[in-house]
Amino acid sequence: MAAEHSAPASANDYIVHHLGFLQHETPWGVMHVDSIFFSVLLAVLFGGSFWLAARKATAGVPGKFQNFVELIVEFVDTQVKETFHGSSRLIAPLALTIFCWVFLFNFMDLVPVDLLPWAAGGVGIHSLKVVPSTDLNVVFGMSITVFLLVMFYSIKIKGAGGFAKELLFHPFGVWGMPANLLLNIIEHLARPVSLALRLFGNLFAGEMIFLLIAVLTLGWGAAELFSWGGIAALFGQIILGLAWAIFHILIITLQAFIFMMLTIVYLSMAHEHH
């Protein structure tokens, strides 16, 4: 596991400490154990809660949780019907999974920054990162999966020859084959990169702001905190944290929606013929 970290002595040490992953060396490289743990935990939470809602669904007056689940499913289904013009039984469940899973990833950013690392420290874990979408391995893993699905459906729907013709002859025709191929390869490769970095950048920035708010009273003792200046700083810290958390709810929802919508758009384009 990762080496132990001593208590942060400065704002810089505090931030670096919170940005560190719980790592484990394997023959294939370094594994981020915390990212894997929280990704699986949130997947089980999402899948289990929706499964329970389906098991307890009633045709009569639905409960609050059934209403909530039906609202999300209907919302995602509407987006798929309006955007995806092909025929596939995979797209709607995939879009629902992406939206809910990424939203839960992002929602972990609203958990107080010291709460779970402090709890983990009680059992001897001295480095813990709880937001999977701030791990490049996670976001690139999801975006590359989407990319592979796009490639699969592009070849399945258009055929290997049809997809090759699209790469070679679009948009400049037969005389522009080298430029066509170069532009299309760049376009296809840019999609997973932009998909991953957009999500990572927004959530990493949000996490950094929470950490910067947290260091406002870092290292203050009881004497400083209970002075007039300390009370004012603590009050300002609470107000700033609350304001950013409320605004961040919009960001985490929007980023989950964007990731879902771009996935639907890319898969819809894979089902279309030029």
C-alpha cells in the first residue's frame, strides 16, 4: 500500500496529501485501490437501488423512490429518443448507467474533504482519494470504452468496407484521401480524449476549490478559532464552502449529462451512413 503520510504541516502539504491516491504495486503497474473501491461501491449502490425499485414497483400509487427512479429513467429515455436515430437495445441502458454512475462519482466531491480520509486513518489508511472522476485512469477507462463501442458499431452497421470508405472519402472525396484519413483519425481519437479531460478537469478544479477553502483555518488552535478573528474566519469558511457546494451541484449534474449526451451522439453517428 501507499507509504504513510505524516500530518500536513502547511497548506501545500495538506493539498498534496489530499491529492494522493491509495496505491498498490502490481506486476502490471501501480493500482489506485481507492478509485477502484469507490467505483465498484457506487456501481453496486446504483445497480442495487434500481434493482430494488424495479422489484418493488407497483402499478398503483408509486412510492417516492419509485417516482424518483421513474423520473430518471424517463428523462434518459427521452434524451435517447431525441438524439439516437438508430435501432439498438443497448443505448438507453448504457446512457442510464453512464449518467447515474458518473453523477455518483461526481457527488463524492460534495463529501467533506477530511471526513472519509479521517475515518480511513483510524484503520491505518493514510492516503485516500474518494472522487473517482478526479482519477485520469477512471475517466479515460470510461471514455475509451465508449470509443471502442463507437468503433464496434461503426464497423457492424456500415461494414468494414463502408467504414473504410467513410474514413478515406469523407469529407473531400476521392482526391482528398490522405487529408480525409488524417482528419478522420484525429477526429475519432480526439473524442475519448476530450470526453475524459472535460470531466476530469471540471471535477479536479472543484475538488481544488474545496481544498483551498479547507486550508483557511488549517493548523489553527482553540485560541485562534475562538478569537473574534477566528470566529469570523470560521464563519466565512462555512459560507464559502456552502456556496461552492450548492453551485457545484449544478456542475456535477451537468458533467454527468454532458458525458451521457456525447456518448449518445457518438453512437448515433456510428449508426448513420454518409
